[in-house]
Amino acid sequence: MTERREFLRTAAASAAGVAIAGCVDDDGEQAEWIAVASPVEGTLYDVTASQAGPHAVGEDGRVIARRDGDWQVAVATGPTGAANALVGAAASDNGRHVWFAGDSGVVGVYDVDDRKLVDHSAPMEKTSSWEDVAVVGLADAEWVYLVNGSGELVRGSHANGKMEWTEPVEPGSGSSATSVEFTGRGLGFVADTSSNVFQTIDAGESWRRIGVQRGGVNLNDVAPLHTDEIAVVGDDGAVFDYNGFTWTRTDAGEDALLAVVRDSNRGLAVSDAGATFRLTTDGWTRETTTAENPLRGVVLSGTDDPAVAVGDDGTILERHI
């Protein structure tokens, strides 16, 4: 690890007034979550990775960005300027565009290269609150997917700064949709508050229910791995894994798990009790954090960026591994 990264990590921990806990690994990387200074005090609902570093969204339409090791406000009052809360965020495949959506139908896209914000709110004249957003494709050639509390999904094509939206569809029976994720232009998943997970293989034209069998719990987030492999988290601390054929339940804790993220070898989840869980060879293992507030969003580490978890009262945790 370079001296510059060591300086930035130490300075961030000092600014937050938090001692770095735990040991470091053989490469000198910090192995525990640390709290870092936040530029906002309101709740942060989601976080996503971009080519310019992690970006998080939250109350009052705030979008904050990690730049040169520090978190800064990138957007102060949302895409419309009305300070509507932003609850979901996702990036284009090349990480140049960060999309976000939230209360009163607000939708916006932020170009992390030129730091330009464009408003695409109220698609199809929908002004109900969006619960999540998913994005597939490169910047200026994206498909954008939005879900709301009425169980509706709206999809749009973005090209040359313009959006073309399609009529809303209901993947299920109208239960509140909580999460939407796509692994490619055609393959996507939606989870809802009635323990349902729906799958599409035709970019959202049609949907089928794939579970969760005997779930019996509100589902809060879905994380696709491969073509038919996903992980889903719910209100009772359960992680449900699907391999394309069967569901497997793992109890990570007793508190509601609000967000999960996976790739082929790694996994992280966060709870409303401020806990973080890491997927190990022994299953989901609770980690040590200093968080006392609910954590609502999490993203895996990248080549040059730490893993990040965000939550209430502007809480930001970083894990440098």
C-alpha cells in the first residue's frame, strides 16, 4: 500500500474521531470497518461504485462522492432541486453515469466525469416514490429500471441525453417492490414485501415468480451473481440463496438485513442494527463495526476503493481490504 493511501486512511479515521479497530492483514491493509467523516447528517439510503469512486444518496436529495479519500457533496438538493429523498442508486456498466431515484417520482443521472446533473423525474407522469433503480449498459446507451411501492416497474432507454419510457408493468400482484437488479440487458430480478422474487429474461417484457419458497418474510434487497444465481435478504436476518433450481436459507442474525451485495467470491450484507456481515467459507460472519445506527446500503471494494456501508445520521463505514 502506498504512503498516500496510508495517509488518507489515517486522516479519515482521525477526522471521524474513531480509533481504527482490529488487526491488519499481511499486506498491511485494514481488516475492519472504520467510521469516516461524513459531509451530511441525514440518512444515506444507498451506495454504488463508479469509475470516479463510490457515490451515496440520501435525505434532502443529497448525492455524496468519495474523492481523493474524502467524502464531499456532489448534488445538494436532488435532480429537481426540491430536496426529495433519494433511496436508490446504480451506475452504468462503465461507471461513468450514476443514476438515482426516490420520493415524489424523482429520477436523475450524474456524470462523474464532467460532474453534470440531468433531471429525468416523473417518467410516464409517475410521481409516486421509487424504491430502487437498476441500470444496464454503457453511459449514454443505458436501460434504466425503476420500481415503486405499488409493485410497478417502469423501464426506459437512455441515449444522447434523452429518455424513452415504456408503460409500467407489475411483475407480481401489487405488493410493494423493494429491490430491482439486472445482470444483463435481458436478465433481471425484482423482490417485494410479500416474500416474492420475480425473474425476467426478456428485459422486463414478462416476469415469472421463482420464490422464495416458504420465505414468509419481507424481502429488502436482491443481489445477482450469475445467470440464475442470486442472494436475497429479509426482515428476520435471513439470507436466501438461489442456484437456479432450489432455495437455501441461512440465518445471519436476528435483525433485519437491509442490503446485500455479491460477486463470484465475495459477499457483504448490512442490518438495521448497524451490523455488517461478510461471506466466508464458513458462511455469513458478523464483523466488528463502530456503527450504532441502521446501515442501509453497501458496496464491495474495488481496485482502488474500499468497501463502503452507509446508513442513518450520515453514517459512512469503509473497509480497506
